[in-house]
Amino acid sequence: MVIDGSAILVFLRGGPEADRIEALLDDAPACHISAVTVMEYRALLLARFGEDMLREFEKLIERAGMVIRPFDRVQSTLAFNAFRRFGRGCGHPAQLTLGDCAAYALARSLDSPLLYVGKDFALTDVESALA
């Protein structure tokens, strides 16, 4: 299973899907997260919520045994193709950001479901881990 930052944010903030996300993280045989997602959410959590929330994120990465995957050439191509199809400003209602496209690319490269919260990825062809 690949983890998108939207699921992390909901989990850390105790949102409505937090219990389901926790169960999936606990039960998944493997959890992968893009290095791009990690950087994006480290910056976001620090800027919006401060050091304490950032520390919680780092603990979650360790506790869930998330494998931080490098953003390689294959993912770069998949992410750009996703941006072309579903990206913000490209006319598709999903309006994926660059960070979203990185998570999408990792899920596609691993042929793995994506753990996300929200409607953006639901408008793409990526499999949802919450489905």
C-alpha cells in the first residue's frame, strides 16, 4: 500500500477516517511513501502546525514501518503523465498537485492501492486502499 499525505494529515489531526487509516496502517504487509510526499508533508506540518505535529509524523513513519521510496526516473515519467491527465490547470476535475502526482506515480509503479482521503484521487484510475 502507498500512503498519500492526505491520509497522514487526517490521521494526525484525528479526522473522521482516522480509525480506518490506523487499521489499514497496522494491517498492511508493507507501507510505502514517496520521498516527495515526505518532504511535502514535513514542510506543511511544520509551517501549519509546528514542531510537535512534525514529530508525530516522524513517529508515524517509524511506527507504521513506512518505506520511504526515492523519486526515480520511472516515477517521474508516471507523475508527469498523471499531471497531464489529472493535474491542476490541465482541465480535469481531479486537479492533482505535483505532490499528488508523486503519490499516484509510486502507487502505479508498485501496482499498489493508494491510501488517500478526499475526492481528487477518486476521479483518477488509481485504486483506493479505503475502498
